[in-house]
Amino acid sequence: APVLISILLGASFSRYQVEESVEHLLAPTHSLAKIERNLVDSLFPVITSFRKANMLDQHHTDLILKLHSAVTRIQVQRPGFNYTFAHICILNNDKTCIVDDIVHVLEELKAARSSNRTNFAITYPITHLKDGREVYNGHQLGGVTVHSKDRVKSAEAIQLTYYLQAINSLNDMVAEKWESIFCDTVELFQKSNRKVKMYPFTSSSLKEDFQKTSRVSERYLITSLVLVVTLAILCCSMQDCVRSKPWLGLLGLLTVTLATLTAAGIINLTGGKYNSTFLGIPFVMLGHGLYGTFEMLSSWRKTREDQHVKERTAAVFADSMLSFSLTTAMYLVTFGIGASPFTNIEAARIFCCNSCIAIFFNYLYVLSFYGSSLVFTGYIENNYQHSIFCRKVPKPEVLQEKPAWYRFLLTARFSEDTDDSEETNTYESHLLVWFLKRYYCDWITNTYVKPFVVLFYLVYISFALMGYLQVSEGSDLSNIVATATRTIEYTTAQQKYFSNYSPVIGFYIYESIEYWNTSVQEDVLEYTKGFVRISWFESYLNYLRKLNISTGLPKKNFTDMLRNSFLKTPQFAHFSEDIIFSKKYNNEVDVVASRMFLVAKTMETKREELYDLLETLRKLSLTSKVKFIVFNPSFVYMDRYASSVGAPLQNSCISALFLLFFSAFLVADSLINVWLTLTVASVEFGVIGFMTLWKVELDCISVLCLIYGINYTIDNCAPLLSTFVLGKEFTRTKWVKNALEVHGVAILQSYLCYIVGLIPLAAVPSNLTRTLFRCLFLIALVTFFHCFAILPVILTFLPPSKKKRKEKKNPENREEIECVEMVDMDSTRVVDQITTV
């Protein structure tokens, strides 16, 4: 049934849809910036020199103007009409396309050189043009070297921006096609001018580069699958050809695959769309699903071979499925909270929703598909058939007559070979079982080893704390795209050459106010003082002082002055929407709305400054008497990002702690949940700290990994702690060894398969998979460290005490067991137990 369901539902995945909107996935859902925005699509080519040449010399100036001319001549062919840049550009007041001021500067520079004029000089960051206008070039010139009086000596980079309209579906279609031709034009121009490096970037580059991760990951994921299959088979194999279980290792991986495929089919049928963050779901399933199957196999090894298959299967389910059910419930709760409307990041919500569905079906498939597989292999073992070829294994006396290679392949230990006095379990010849029981358990509980483990844990906590205090929020979208892409190249060039000034920030006054009124001017000026003081905006107060000069002017004269003043102020972009006028019945003119574009002086911590600026401006907009909003395209992703990205982790932690607290009244001993909570806290604290030291920021991907880390820790540590705490009699050390012997093999097997599956992910050329690998690797490593070092040592000298749990024996009530063994002619052993009290 699971196979048929997976095939039927998974078939729909062949026609999956890809999520096109990166903003929909990664920008906070309830973002004020989305409401405030009236954003136009932009294209940004950055032009630099390989050898730090001067981009303002004659050769490079001619080259840039030639490229600009080629861009403006791009045509998009549509039935009946050819669209050019002039048809889809944003228009200025004189109905011409808005062009960057740096183009006008270069044109005047070229004209001055042609006429041998030496009086034209470019100043930074404000330049005066021939027509008297002051233009701002702080965000258009990069790597600037200046003489005295801010005169530009050289510039290593120049940035050109082209603005396109997005007013209807036809315009969007033409603009999208124009962007594609634009990139081809720049790349073609690059080939013919190899001494200059060009970085084209469009509004669709981020979307394409985000989904490119899936394409570049394909062969690495196939490699990962091959390695996991190989190791899963080897981990379940033994030299004993009857008791070896290679097929169960493969079928355990198949169970996880079927569950993941089923979840993908359901999401696809319900209208869900694929995105690159889904690459993490197979690894979530791998960690949980494989451990569950390996734990069942470990329980099978503890059953008596002379029992019927049904009895052995019942013992396996009774021993392992309770803990597996509880950990599955924990996964569903934590990821379910992440999939709820409380999550403000759509990518995190969709990821958690898909993980919940996959984990739920994995639980059902382990019960049905893997349970059935265990029954079949049980019958094969009882019949002494080969674990791979299912051939009946001949008895030792028959094997002696066969060749050596034949005897090696069919080596098995028959029950009749065991003496009555021999109590050794036949499965102890398994390499991992033998290693844990004979060597590791004694070594880790050695008195001389414990101080070093405690010391190592203190070092672990110290480094984790050091990293925890440096946690940074990752709002940089280049962290979620493939590495060799336009987004990365453009962002790198931006940070290198244009980090002195922030992106242009729009200041919008959206109400009709009396600019000529002295009290209104004072209100605007009072706000602007705070604005300038906090964000270090340059030369903005000068403009508002011009407004004060106009006090007492008639309304019509004031609006004319305001229009001219706007167009001559360097901080303001020359858009037709900068001042919106409306006529009254008496032919007077009112200013309905206005906007200004300003640029902040920034330092190296540009992102943090912009985030603080956004929060500060929002607070000021609530207290200001003038109705205004501020906007920059990056605000869409930064808006409430800190609270949004941490919300899924915070909610999941709260739900996990609540579940652990509530279940403390249901389990046999509340100390289990106490220890489990402390272990989860220690692991998460360490992962966050070392994640930061490994230069991984707290973004959407890392938060999803941390949510998974809670469950991964509970998966591996809960059985160990449960076995230890519930153990009675003997000493703490004895029960630590017993817990490791019972559950250590399953933890080791799943850990080895998990790490081997992660290794190819490190080679994927993508920042998204880099973050995924580092976080998942740290989660697995730190959890393994706690399971096999920290907990086994700490539990030997901390509560619970085993002396208090020692039961008194009553010699009068003694149980005696008499076993009568009867063997029939075909050597089938039957044990009948007769019990007397």
C-alpha cells in the first residue's frame, strides 16, 4: 500500500510548479514596506576595471557612453510593434526617459575634452553641471580618489541604473523580455571589451539565481544518495550471512524516500510550488526516518532467536515504537507551529508544512512498509536462508566440502552450535555492537577519562558563548543564491565600490499640507533634524532652510519656487512624481503630495545601520505631525526581519518545552524530561554559537535547521536517557553502559549515514546549501558529542541515584523457573517453560 500511494501521488510531481516570487517567500508577510511601496523595476549594471584603471579617462568614458547607447537601442519585438527603452522607461517632467545623472556628467566630460576645455571638474559626491544643476553621484561612482576641494582624481567603478515602468501585464511582459535582452547585450559587450568588467543585475536576477541552487545541486544529491545507500547496507551487514540485514538498511532508506515522495505529491496536488529551500527536507527525513528504522533493527537483535517471528516483531514494536511515536509527535508539534499563521516568513512556513506531511507519512510507512519488511527478513532468518540471496544455508558439515569462497559467502552460526553454558548473543559479532560493548563503554566511564570530558565540555560552552554573543541577523539575500551568479557578482562589486553611501531612500509626504505656512515648515524641520541626526543625511537642512525663506510668499509663487528648488537639490531624484500639483476652482495650485530621495553616509556595518534607520524612521512617522512614509526596495526584506526570522524558532522552542513539561506527568519518571530539556538547551546553544563562529548568520535557512536540531537531539538522546533513568538496581555506571549498548548502535548507524549524506552538500556551489551543510553538520556533531561523551559521563555522578531505587528481595517469595528442552528429529529446538512459585 505505501508503495502504491507513493507512486500515485508522486507521479503528479513530474509536473511541479516553481515559485517565481522570491519576495513572496523571503520577505516578511506582514511587512509595512509592501504597503508603502510603489516600486519600479530597476536594472543596475556596474562597470569596473580589472587593473584599477580610471573609469573617467577618455577611453573608458567613451566605452561607457557606447554601452549606454547600445542599451537604449534595445528592441523587444511584439506582434505589430517593436518596443524600445523609450516606450517602457519612467518619464521625466519633460516627457523624456529618466537617465542617471552620471550619464550627463560623462557627456559633459566628453564634450569638454572634445573642445579642449579644462574648466570642467567632477566633484564628489555632488557635481555642478553646465546648466547649473547640482547632481548627486555618491551612489554612482565607486573607488573614488579625490584631490583638494572634493575634486575627483579617479574612479574605479561606475554604476548605471535604468528604470522601467510596471503598470500593466503587457508592460510587465515587455519589461521582462527587455531585461533578458539587456543581460545578453551587456555580456556581448563584455566579450568585445575584456579589459573592463561588467556586472549586470536585473529585477529577475534574484529569482533566477535562487532557483539555480536546485539545478546545480542535482548531481551532488545523487552522489549523496549513492553514499547513503552504500553505508546503510554496510551498517546493517555482518559476516554471519543469516543474521546480516543488508536489505533492511536499503529498505529503511526506501521508506524515507517513499514518505518524502508522497509528501511532495500531496503538496503539488494542493497547489504548492517548489523552491530551493525544499532541498533541506530530505535531510530532515534522513535523520528522523533512518534512526527509527535502525532502532527497530537494534531491538530485533535483542529478541530471542527461538521465538516465533510474530512474537519477535511484537517485542520490537513494544520496545522501539513508543519512543519513535513520541519523537514523531514532537516533530509534528514543532514543525506544526512553524507551519502555522504565526510564522511571518512564507518560505519557513511552507518548509515546515511539507516537513510535517513527510514526517507523518514516514511514521505510517515505518509501521506498515518497514514493519512488513522486518517480518519477511525474520522468516528468512528463522529458515536459515541467506540474507541477500535467500538461499537455504547448508549445515557446517556440508559446507566443509565446498570451496573457500563459497564457505566465506555462506558463513553462519547455527543455534545447535551454541553450548548451554554459552550466553553470548549471536549478534555480538556485529562490528558496532562489538566495539561498543568491548571497548567504548568501558573507556568513556573510566575514572581517568571523566575529568577530560568535563574539561572539554567547559571549553565547548566557552566557545559557544563567545559565538552566541556575536549572533547576527542575515538579511542579505545573496546568502540564499548560487555562488557563480549575477547576484553574487553584483553584490560583491556593490560592497567593494559603493559601500560609503547607502541606497537611495525615498521620503514621501502623502498629504496636502500648506508648505508656505510657517508652523508647517517648523514641523517638517523639527522632524528632519531628528532624521539627519540619526541617519547622518547630508545637506538636507539646507533645502528646508530655503523653505523658511519663502515665508509670506503667495501660494502660487511658493509652488513655483518649490518646483524649481526640488529640481536643483542634489539629494532629490528628478522624477515627475516628486511634486504632484492639483488645480482648484480659482486656478490656484496646491501641493497634493511630494517626495524626496536621500542618501545616508554609512560605515562597514551598513546592514545594521539601515535596519536601525528603518525602525527609527517608523517611530518618527508615528509621532510626526506631517504624514509621511519612507521606502527603499531593501526595506521589503529588512522590515521586521529580526522578529520574523526568529519567530518560528521561538514558537517551536516554546511548544517543545511545553510538550516536555506536560508529558512529565505521563512518563514513568519526570527526570527523563528534565534531562532531555537540559540536553536540548545545551545542543541548541552550542549550535548557535559555533554556527556564528563558522560565519553563518541567523537567516531563514539556519532557523529552520535549528528547529530541526531540537527534534534531532530528542530523537537521539531520549532513548538513552529513558533507559538510564528507568533502570533499577546496580550502579549509575552500569546503567550508562547498558544504555549505550542498547541504543548506541542505532545512533552510530544513523549518524554515519547522515554525515556521509551531508558531505557532498558541502561541495555544491551555492550559499544556500553552504548554510544548510554547516548548520546540519554542527547539529549532528554536537548531538553525537552529547550522546557519546557528555551524557555518559555526567550521568555517572548526577541524579537519579540508583541506590534509592534498589528493590529488596524477599527470600520467602522467590520465583523458580524450570526449563525442559525437547528436540525433535529434524533438530528444531522447542523450549517449554514451566514456572512454579
